[in-house]
Amino acid sequence: MKNILVLCTGNSCRSQIAEGYLRHFAGEAAEIYSAGIETHGVNPKAIEIMRQDGIDISGHTSNMLDEYRNIDFDYVITVCDHAKESCPYFPTKAVTLHHNFPDPAKAKGGEEEVMEAFREVRELIKTYIQHFNKEHLKH
């Protein structure tokens, strides 16, 4: 079983969405964790947008990277440039992967425009995670 960490700035949107899809697509092949350099709580709009795609992340928690220092990760996926640049080094044999997804929490406009930004980011992350699973977990 592989240990996978998804890392973002606040562990509230992008990393939570990625964690949800990793859990869904990887099944028993991996243990999935997500963390942030800060914790902002799981964004209610991220919970809603994932619910619309049939995935429940309402039980997820927003965690600090330090909580996972003793886990030997196989993969560390950063989902924003700030996390990649700010991630403190800790000894690991993990393969590090990076993709900078837009932050839907910074979307402007009315409720529908904001939810559309969340949908767009969700679909980008879903596609990325599907490719990750096929390439690295053979699912």
C-alpha cells in the first residue's frame, strides 16, 4: 500500500478535493493524507462541489504538515505554487509531483460564478488524479 500526501497552503479546497478523488479512485491501493502549511478548515463550497459529484468529504479535517512528519510517504503532491515553494524539507524517499491549480476560494462574483470556479477546479483536479492513479497506482 502506498502513502500519499497532498499538500496545499490552507488545506481547505484544492488539497481536500484531491484527497477526496484519491480516496475514491485509489481504493485500497493507497493511504491518503492531506495537509497545509496553514489550516483554514475545510471550505463548505469544496464539500458541496464534491457532493455534487457523488463524493463525501464532509468528514475531512484540515491538518498541518507537521502532523505527518513520521509517515514515510511514497508520493507528495503539491497542488499550489505557494505550498511547493514554502514546504519545509523533511527527509523522505517520496516522489514529489506538482501541479498549480487555481484557488477557487479566491473566485469573485455572485454565488453562481463562485460555484462555477469551484466546478472548474474540481474537474481539473479530477482529471489530474485520474491520470495519477493510472500512471502511479495502475488503477
